[in-house]
Amino acid sequence: MSPFSASVVALLPEYVLTIAAVIIMMIEAVLKPGTSRKPLGWFAILSTVATGFISYYQIRLGPITAFSGTVRVDAFSIFFHLLIGAIVVATLLSSLDYFDGKASHAGEYFSLVLFGAVGMMLMTCSVELLMVFVGLEISSISTYIMAGFRKSQAAASESSLKYFLLGSFATAFFLYGIALAFGATGSTSLAAIAAGLGSSATPKMAFLALAMMIVGLGFKVSAAPFHVWTPDVYQGAPAPVVGLMSTAPKAATFAVLLRITFSTFGSMTHRWSIMLWILAALSMTIGNLGALMQRDVKRMLAYSSIAHAGYLLAAFTALPHQGIAAACFYTASYAAMNVGAFIVVTEAAGFDESIRTIEDYQGLALRRPVLAGLLALFLVSLIGIPFTGGFFGKFYVFQGAMQAGHVWLAVIGLINSGVACYYYLRLLASVYARREETGAGTAGALGATRVPAGIALALTAAATLMLGVMPGRVLHLADYASWMLQSNPPAVDTTAGSSSTEVTVSASQH
């Protein structure tokens, strides 16, 4: 494979999304005001689906290293490419009617979603810290803008501004961690850092570098105590955007964190596992206790996302193979049920979000029984009830933590799961309660669910059920991704010269 073809194949999904986003922006600029932007949304959906087929083709080629060893495409990165692509498709489907005719320049929103996906995918396949930073910034800038896309509402502008200011502050920690890693090992390449840790004369500086990077990435995943932005941003941002930003950026960030901790700083596991143990316990506890006191549904789900970040961080305390596989599976199951829950909120509340509190959802089951039933499915999966993806996600995470000797962390997680039952079931009880005539609830006033949003709901519901009833295939992919990340089999850097040869690794060989 020539250097040029390797560079094209390695980042082909990112190229496709970038070109599609640019085309949408160019068409948006010439469309007259009032013209429907839904065709642009469908074009964005088709482009994202195309990247899924490309990623499936890439996994058959085996590991590909390109751009002078800064990008590595393997089963681990492709797992998250497919997951991010699925989240983006569901988000775009739920957004087609949400923004159509209600927001000016809605085509820009579709471009921003694609640009954000490009950054997230670049993060998952980057094996050089500066490349990770570039992907992180591409993703962050897009989500900063999307958070304030309802320009006419002050809460949206407040959400965007808070997210931008605190996100920039967190990025400084990540950059400082990169600088310290370079000072300790002389490189920003993850492989070179891993090799240099054994001979580093400043191991304390190297660990401080990792701690700084964990702080920066902890902000992106809403882990306590770096979670203060989450409730306000989630409350003010549009519901489809919250569904996206609560799952896809987290998936990309957790992929980076898995690569940095288990693969690069594996020799310091005894140190960073304690740090992540504490962060996991804090996130689970603060998230669930904060959710107990919320009446606003989006704020409640915001605190819920903090708690689920804690559950996922518990996987980092497990043994490497089990921890990586459990984290991958939990990320997939959480994405399905959380995106589905926010699509229900999108359909129930509408663009103006006329209903916000738990009391406002009274009578939803009487007016829109299918929508209420889907919300019930997503809520019981978030609790972790058997036969849902949430159950198996928590099961594998806690099992891995216990087998690694962290019994108390598993106990804390189980207690917090019990606490979470209260606020999830409180919302569910309100949905199936008969609405009082004097109440303010107007749930279901929007009429029937539109076809695109219905497709998105069907996909997320099917994924939630399949991950709970037939998790085998996704577990196999997660296990294979874990193997690839740990073993780091040799992949020839095809950008080094024309004499390089292609390394093909098929699943059957593993």
C-alpha cells in the first residue's frame, strides 16, 4: 500500500464526513429563508451511514498505521467509529423535524454535527497526543456552538457560554499534561511515552502528566468533581444536542482514556487505578444524590449521566482485558438508552420545550402510549433491570472490579444503582399517572411522532433490547477491540516509504 493510499484509507470516514459537511454549508448559503433544510439532513444521514460501511471495510484490512505513526486504525478505533456513527445517525433523525422551520440556518446544525463526529472519530484513532488534542478541539468547538443553537432563548446562550468557558479551562489541563509528558519522556507519541517511562529520570513528572490529562478528559465525560457545568448546559441546550453530547463525545473521550491508561501508562496502573477508583465513587454518589433533588427532567438526566460516568470509570479498576471490554460494552449500551431517552424528551417537549418538570409529564401514557412505553424501556435500562443493555453493562463492569479485588467499589456501585431507582421510577410513575385537570402538564400536545424520529426511537429501543437479550456479538467485538489495544500487534507505517508492506490481520487469526 502506497503512502498516499494508506493516508486515504486510514481516515476515509473522516474525509467523507468533512466533505459532506462542507457541501451542506455551501448549499445552506444559497438557500432562501423559509426553505426546508430536511434534504440536507438526509444527506448528512446518508453520509454517516456510508462511513459505517467504510469502517466495516477497514476492519477487514487489519491494523493500518499512517501519517508518520500518528494515526492507527484497528478494531479498537473502529468499534468507536461505528458507535459514534450510530449515535450521529439517531441524533440527525430526531433533529430533522425538530429544527425544520423553527431555527434559522438549520443546515449549519447538520454540518456541525458532522464536523463534531470528525473530531470524535479522529480522537479514537490518534496515537499521538497532539493529534488527540486536534480531534478534541474539533469536537468541542462544534458542540459549543450546537449547545446555543436556539438563539432566541437566553438559557441556550447561557448554556453555550458556560460550556465554552469551562471547556477551555479543562483543555488547558490536558495541554499542560501533554507538555509534562513531553518533558518526562521526550515525546508526545503514546508508544514512545510508554517506552520511555521505564527509563525516565522523572517518573513523578510522568504521573503528574497523566493526572493533568485525566483532569482534562474528566471534564469531557462529566466525572465528579469536574461535573459542575453539566446540569446547566444540559438544561439550556436543545434536547437532540444533549442526547448527542451526553454520549458521542464521552465515547470518544473514554476511548482516549482507555488508550492512555491501559496501553501507554500501563506500568503505572497501581497509581492511576487508585485515582480513578476515587473518581468513580465520587461520580456515582454525587450524580445519583444530585438527581434525587431535581424536578427538571433534563437536569435529572444530566446528574444521571454523571453517575453513569462513574459506573464506566469503575471498569478502569478492573484487569486490563476485562476492563477495556467492559468499558466498550457499557459505552455502547449507555449510548443506546440515553440517546433514546432524549429523543423521547425531544418528541414530548418540542422545540420550545413547553414541558420540563416531572409533573409536566403526567398523562403522557394516556395521550401517547407508545412514546411512554419507549421511555419506560429506556428508564428501566438506565436503572439496570435484567433483559436490557443497562443490566449487562453494569454486570460486566462490577464483575471486573470485583475480580480485580475492588469489592468495595462494586458495593458502592450497587448501592448507587438502588438509589437511582427512586428518581427514574418517580418519572415513570408520573408518566403513567392520570393528569390533574388543574395541573400544568401538557405532555403529548404535539401529536404523533414524526417518521424520522420514530425510526430513531425504533433503532435505539432495538439496540437497548438486543444488548440485554443477545449481547454476544457486541461483547465479541468489545473483546476483540480489547485484545487489539492490549497486544498492539505490529502494523507497518505505510507512510515511511514505498518498500513498506501491508499487514493484514483477520479476526480468525486471533
